Amino acid sequence: MTAVEALLLGILEGLTEFLPVSSTGHLVLLGRGLGHEDAAAKSLSIVIQLGAVVAVIVYYRALLGDLLRGLLRRDPAKIRLAVALGVAFVPAAAVGFLLGGRIKEHLLKPLPVAVAAILGGIVMIMSEVILRGRKAHEDEGIYGVRLRQALAVGVAQCFALWPGMSRSMTTILGGQLVGLKTATAAEFSFLLSIPVLGAATLYDLVKSRDVLLSSSDAAVSLGVGLLSAFVVSLAVIAVFLRYLKRIGLIPFGVYRLILGVVVIAVAR
């Protein structure tokens, strides 16, 4: 894969990682369009997410610093958040470890991605309509996330292992359904991406390092993809958090429906 193609992948990853539209699904479709469907391309589409992880760390550096200092002081609220993130991490990590190979083999293809996009779009639109009719929840912000809520988010995140379903979508909806405000659910989702995506990308990087770093050109392409994913992700996080409460999830659901139908039509 050339540096220009890796740049396109990185930009697309940054644009879609934290929006509820599935970055992996979009990377699969772009890879197919560029003619890259081999094992190296599939690994790159996963490893490139590390750039988005670093963007989250940079964006939330103040909160993460506060969390670390609180843990050292044994602050109950900080400990509860750290444990909640750990609880939410476990389900998807376990399922991903057990089924990761099969998922990469059978679901990293345009048709499964399109089906997931459509199903996810329907769920998003229906959930948004249902949740709008509910009385607004009162939560305590990111430090008020309870363990049962974290577990629900973690279980919901397992559905995101199906490329095209979207980790952002499943975790935000999972949080909303157990009483978190949209902003809190989104913030928890972003923080959860650090251990989840970090573990997945580092595992694939180590596992596929011989392919991804097979030459100086390959290393340059990987670096370009990671850097572009980082820069674009950093901008998207700020914009998405600012406008999520105002625009809701329905526009993203409609986009997913259109994308899925178009992909199925083209694939046929």
C-alpha cells in the first residue's frame, strides 16, 4: 500500500472512528475500492486505529491526569471510574480474543459490513425515537458511572466486533439505555476506546509486524496512516462532542441506511 493510500485510510479512520458509523466498515470498503483485500491490508485497517487512541489520550490528557492522581490518592470516585472502565473492557476483549480470527476472515468484507450498517442504522433511529420520549436522566457525569452501567456498555460493545456495526454506536446506545446522558455515554465511550482499541491494535501490530514493517516503504505508509488518523481524530472528537446533543443520532442512522443499500447494490 502506497503512502498516499495509507493517508486516505488514516483520514477516513479519523473521520469515522468516533462517529457512530463504523470506522472498520469504512476502511474495509475503501480497501476494497483501492484493490487491497489481503491480510496486510486487513491488519493495517486495525493497527491504524492506534492513531485515534493517541488522539483520545491527548484530548483527555487533563482528565486522565486527574484520574491518575486520584488513583494514587485512593479517591473513591476515581477508583470507581477506573474499575468501571475495566468492567466495560472485559466482555469485548474476551469475545474478540476468542473470535478475532474468524471475524477477520469472514466479516471483513463489503456485504457483511453493509448488512451491519443497515441493522445498526435501524437500531439507532428506533432507539433515538424511543429515548426522546423518556424523561431526561440525571447522572453525575463521567465519575458517576456505576458498575452495572459499565457492564451494560461492555456487553453492548461486543456487537461492535461485527465490522460495520460501530463501537461508538453500540457503547453510546448501551450507556443511554441504562440511564447515562448522551454526553456522559459518549465521554465514557471515548475513554473506553483507550484500552479496547489500544489492546486490539497493539496485538495486531505485534502479530503482523513482519508484514506491516516488511520494507522501508511499508513502514512509511504505516507512519503516514497513523499520523493522519491521529490529527483527524483529534479534530473530530472535539466537534462530535460539541454537536452530539444538538443533532442526535438519527442523521447518522439515516447515513448508515443509505451506505448499506448503496454497498449492497454495487456489490451485486
